[in-house]
Amino acid sequence: MEEQFAIRQAKFVTSAGTEGNYPEALPCEIAIVGKSNVGKSSLINRLTNNQKLAKTSSQPGKTRLVNFYLLNQSLYLVDLPGYGFAKASKTEQKSWGELLDKYLTSGRVKHLFMLIDIRHAPTQDDLMMFRYLIYYNIPYTLIATKSDKIAKTKRKQEANNRAKELGAPPFAMPFSSETGEGKAELLNRIGQIYNDFTAIQKESSEE
Ligand SMILES: Nc1nc2c(ncn2[C@@H]2O[C@H](COP(=O)(O)OP(=O)(O)O)[C@@H](O)[C@H]2O)c(=O)[nH]1
Ligand SMILES: [Mg+2]
């Protein structure tokens, strides 16, 4: 069933570091992972129609904190720091690992959007990230970003190829922050996830 999540309001709430200073949890929290520069911040901006909400950069590796965005006062969309930035020092890589580990094991995240570039085979870091989310049994959706960079006729196939290369079931959603391709589908996905978790909460509060 199509049940698009209509974003009426989106605002930045807070950034959290390794100390785990997260905002009060909500029933539904969706986080976005992917390597630096894959298009995480641009996706948030496109979804919310606000080009200034999440900082984007053509210079990778700028976001080092867990950024919380509140949609319609009822759902968190979380921008996680990107991985695989070649210039990052060992110390930076270690603190990135701690930050991500702390967040992903906090029990807050209900679903992950894992972003991969539609044009490139997954890197070692992508493969590690994917194994990690399987290991922790976190539900996910694969999103193949920058779909505008390849011919329209190849998009579905290429997106699915990226999923196969990761070792996932062969499906990824093509998405472009440039053109808005895939936005409606992604809002449907968010609607489904949101409904699942608010329904779970209603059931348990009725017991
Ligand atoms: N052509 C194109 N460029 C994109 C798209 N998404 C992001 N970019 C560009 O890729 C760069 C990195 O994007 P950003 O959202 O900051 O990536 P992040 O590091 O994953 O948050 C920026 O220069 C964006 O303008 C897209 O869908 N199409
Ligand atoms: Mg970013």
C-alpha cells in the first residue's frame, strides 16, 4: 500500500558526539549511513525541500557528529558521519568507529538507509558497513545515489547491481538529490516504517 509520509515540518534538533548526548527517543528513528560524499546531507535536504537544513559539501569528511532532524514533531531522521575518507587520521577513524558503534548499539535506530553511489562498486568500507548492519540485525533499505549521473535506461539495473555486489538481496532504490528521482518512493518507504513503529507503540500501550 502506498502511504507517503508528507513532510510538513523539518528542523535540526541537535548534534551528538561519543558521549551519547542524544535527544529524547521517539518510536521511530531512521538513520542514514554511507561513505563521505555519497550524498547523505543532500538527500535530507531534497526530502525536506530545504537546501539549507543539512550542510552539504563538495569537500568530503566534514560531518563528524550524529545530527538529528525532527520531521513533523514525530520522527527522527539521523545523519551519521560518513566513512572512508582517505585523508582521515587513525585517531579520527577510531573516534568515528566509536561514535557509530555507540549510536547503532543504543537501540534507538529502527531502520537504516544505506547509501551507495550508483556509479561505483562498493568499497571495502561499504562492505564492512553492510556486514555490521547485518550482524546487528538492523533493518535497512539500500539507496543508490546520484542516479542523474547515469543514463535513465540503466538506473534500475545499476542500482540493483550495487546491491548484489554488497551481498544483499538484489534491490536498491535509485535516487537523485539533483532531480528528485526516487523521492516519492523514499517517502513511501518512510511512511511504511513510521506506520509500523507507531502501530507497535499503540499496541503495547493498549495492553
Ligand atoms: N549530481 C549529483 N550530485 C550529488 C547528488 N547528491 C549529492 N551530490 C553532490 O555530492 C557532493 C556530496 O554531497 P553531500 O550530500 O554533502 O554528501 P555526504 O558527505 O554524504 O553528506 C556535493 O557536492 C553534492 O552536491 C546527486 O543526487 N546528484
Ligand atoms: Mg553530510
